[in-house]
Amino acid sequence: PARQSCDPDTDELVDILRSTAIVTAVLLPLLHEEDYVPRVLIAGDVNTYVCDFGDDPPRWRRTQARDWTGTPPQRFWSTGVLLPTGEVFITGGCTSDGDPEAQEASLVHEGEICRAITDWSIALPGDVFYDIERVGWRTVERAHVGRRYHGTALLLPDGTVWTGGSNGTADFPEESQVEREAELRSEIYRPDYCRQMDRADILDAPDRIARDEQFTVGFRS
């Protein structure tokens, strides 16, 4: 059978002729107050979408426009990381999915953050945590190193994000005359909350908890 992909603009399944690994997808926070309804963000194209599996039937809905001067660039082979705030950090990618030289020449260095949760303070049953039409974006600092295919990012215990990896054009000697080894440099991105002086410090917490068990966390803010 032919591989198929859901076209967010039409909600229809369409045949695809090549891999869809050029975009990234992130599962958004699952909330107890909503009975853990899953939602998925896809990014990497000019427009971004959220699929809400609480809809009947589930459907893709476009988010607000990305925060960019002019038309936002495509970000083929970018990486998404879910932050402790419920936001999504998008890093890496390139605007060309052509040969390695074209990819290297079109690396996107700017980071982007998507704010998916409308208001974390809402705690009443029936209230709206997610308003997909209001899902917003902001552009953040440039990375020193651009990354593309095989680039990766990882949330660290202190809330920072480690980025590393990426193909080099030397990986495709039959396609490229550019002599360059695979990317071995790594970077740390510090989101805004890392610079807040009033961040809470967890002082103590249980080593393990059981289902439906109440527990206490001690903290200092």
C-alpha cells in the first residue's frame, strides 16, 4: 500500500512519495484536568499545526503565524523539545532539502518557542487550557552552530537545552566536493526562565510514589 500523510489544510489523507522526516512533531503536555487528551504540534514548514485528538473527529488546526520578519523560513530536519513551562523550543533545520551544499548554505540559526498552553493558572473543570487558534510563537537567540539532518536537542535537568550533532557534507563524498567532517560541536541554550532570580528550588521530595497516593514536595522560592 502507498504511504499516506494527513494534509493539515484539508484534513485529507494524501499519498506521499518521500519520507516526511523533514518536519518535527512534539506531544504537548497531557493534563489531568482534561483527562489527558493528547495533542500533537508539527513544525518545520512555513505554517505550523496542532492536531487535537479531543476533537471528534481529530483534526489539524493552524496556529498563529510564527514571529518572523517576512515569510517564516522552512526548517527541514529541525528538532523540537518540550520545556518545563509547557512551551516547545524549536532549534536547527535548514531551508533547503536539496543536496548537502544547499543544506549547509541555508541553515537556520534562530531558535523559536511555541507557547501552547493558554493559561496554566486555570484549574476549574470545563475551562480551556488550550486555545489552538491562540497558540503563539516568538523568535529567540541565534545558535552559533547550525544543524540539520541528524542534529538533536535534549532537555537537561537544570532546564537548559543541549544541542548537538548534524551531518557534514563529507558524509556524502559521491555528492559533494566540500570537505567537512560531521558536526562535533555542541551548545547549551538557556531559556528565559533560567535567568529568573525567583526560580523555586526543590528541597525534598519522595523517592517514589504509588498510584493515587498523596505526596508532599518541599520547595523554596
